Amino acid sequence: MPSVSVCLPAYNSERTIARAITSVLEQTYRDFELIVIDNSSTDTTFAIIEAFTDERIRVFRNDTNIGLVGNHNRCVTLASGDLVQFVHS
């Protein structure tokens, strides 16, 4: 179990999502999981997320858009770390 869960909720973020994910993965602290939840984007956000293969990444996609707060809450529910940190796309 990682000590930190980094939550990255995303929606229609194709221009910035790769940079956000890369930023988290390039941290010197290594004991974390990165939970990325696509909130039913209508652009290529989910495809970009799926292209990352780092074993610390857990990828989810909502079948329907559950809103900003719902997506944040889902991220926290899926977190397994002792600490939770949000990074926005």
C-alpha cells in the first residue's frame, strides 16, 4: 500500500493531461499511487491517459459525467494511501 494517493480528476483535458501526469511521475518521492479518473470526457483525454504505462497509475473512467464534486469524491474513495493529494489537469 502506498503512503500517498495522488488524485487527478480530469474532464476534457487533452491539452494538459499528459503534462499533469508526467509532473506527478517525475517527483523524487516514489511511494505513491496516481489515481486518474476521466469524467466521461468528449475529447481524447482518456486515450492520452491510457497511453501511460507506469505501474503506479490507476486509471478509471466514469460512464457518465458525475460532476466536479462527484469525481473528486470518487477519487478519494478509491485512494488507498495514508495521505491524499489532489493535482488538477
